[in-house]
Amino acid sequence: SNTFAETVLDSVTPGDRGMWATSVVDGSGTIHVAYQDALGDQVMYTSYNGTVATPELVDDGTRAGDRTHNVGAGAAIYLVNGTPTIAYQDGLKADVYVATKSGATWTTNAVAQGALLDGFSIAVTTAHGGTPMAAWGQIDPSAAPNRLLVVKQP
């Protein structure tokens, strides 16, 4: 049969969740999913192993001394020693952030900041000996050509 069973992982009213969805499956078969809440411009995470987990807020876009940033575009989820880790774009600054889960807490760190515009279409793999390697599009307004491809260990 060519049918699939559909399971809703996150729905809120009003809501617009699921933008930039990305997933990875761990060794036990649990599906880890990162995505954006498009109404709140926030990064979200949930998992599924036959039971839908409660969605978690990863990054609400709050930045000290600045207005709230829209975050979550270009999200890519991967596992580091079994730990869910998410690379995504801070859309206001076009910076790349990485969020790591530890228990019920998410920690975020900028891995590419500055005048260059980073984080377009992020992809991450850990197939390189288990070491994460990320690739994304970068724009350098002062260069010709101004669109570049970056590869970096996050």
C-alpha cells in the first residue's frame, strides 16, 4: 500500500509551526525534530518515539540590549554523542547559532557573527568521524562574487 500514517507533533491555536523543519533519527529509533514557530519567529524542538513529546522552546530570539530577533530559519538538527543539537540562522543579524540540549535546558551560542551575512540553507553532517561539519550560504556585500559557500566545524 502507498499510504502513510500521519502524526501531528505540534499544533497550537493560533499557530504556524513547522517552518524549516529538519529531523534526525537516533540509534533507538527516536525521531528528533527542529523547526520554527513562524508566528513567534522562535526555534522549537520535539521528538517522537511512538509517543509525541511535549514541544520545547529552544530560542525565543531574545538578545541582550536589542529587540527580539527572528530566529530559526535554515535550521539543521544533528546528534553529537546522542545529544540533539540545532544549527540555525538569527534572521535579524544573519548570524549562525548552535543550540545544544542538556536535560531540559537548551544553551545557544553564536558560531558565525559579524559583517558577513551567514546562515542561508544550513546543512550539518556528523559522518566525518563523528565530528559535526556545517555548510551554509554566506553573503559578503564587499566581495565579487558576493555569494559564498562556507564549511565550518560548529
